[in-house]
Amino acid sequence: MVAKNREEILSLVGQIDHVLQTLQHTVEETRTATRAFQGSRPGTLDLRGFGSLLHDFYTGIEDVFEIIAGDINGRLPDSPEWHKQLLVRMTVTVPGLRPAVISEELRWKLDEYLRFRHVFRNVYGYLLDWERLKPLLDRMDAVYAEFLREVGSFRAFLLRLAEQLT
């Protein structure tokens, strides 16, 4: 573990909390935006906006994973597919180091958002399809709540560890 003392672990918790606040803002913005399109189909510019919100949602989640991988595991994956590897690593318990951060079930849900982010970064915005975006937007609240629960358990692990180092 790179974080070796109480202060470093508490700093890590603070970094995670900061990213979670940013992620909360994205989720709230998405809720507001989707309400405006209940029963109607968004135009091209709106689809680009929804794509950006979905992009930001997964990026916030990945930011939490990057903090954990960098400060707890000591480094990020270094292959061309490091984003997918990072997500998988978060489901793995590292004996003597840390518990799994998220469940395998949540990993598969998050993988859909990771794949969408890849598409969003590599496709022209006018090609975005409401039928593909809408299910991700509809599930965001539930996936976010599950993510908060599981990361909250990991955060509690870090706080217990910091307490032991007092």
C-alpha cells in the first residue's frame, strides 16, 4: 500500500469524497435534464448533452477507481485496455492489502457505461441514438446508488484502517 500512515489514508478518503461530490452533481444534472424529455424525443444537440452527462458519470466513477489503484495498489494498469482492466481490478480482493471495492454484479453494470464512454469519445455526435442512451440514463440513479453503497463500504474499510494506525 502506498498510503502508509493515518494522514495519508484520511487524505485518500478526502480525495474520494471530493470526487463523489462532483459525481453527485452530474447525477443531479442528469435527473433534471431527463425530466425535461419525459415522453418526448431529444434533438441532436440534446443527445450530445446527454452523451456528455453519461461520459462524465463514468469518468467520475473511474476517477474514484484511479485514486484507489494509485494510492492503495501503488499503480494503474499500463496496457492499452487499462480502463477495462482498472474496472476489473476493483472487483478483486487483494489479500493483506484491501477488500474488493465493488461487486462483480456492479462491474457488469458499470461496464455498459465504460463502453458507452468509448463510443462517445470515438463517434460523431450526430450519430448518437436516443434508444441506446435512454436505458443508460434510466438506470443511472440505481447504478449510482449501488456504487455509493459499495464504495461507502470500502471507504469505511479505509477509515477503520486509519483508526488502527492512530
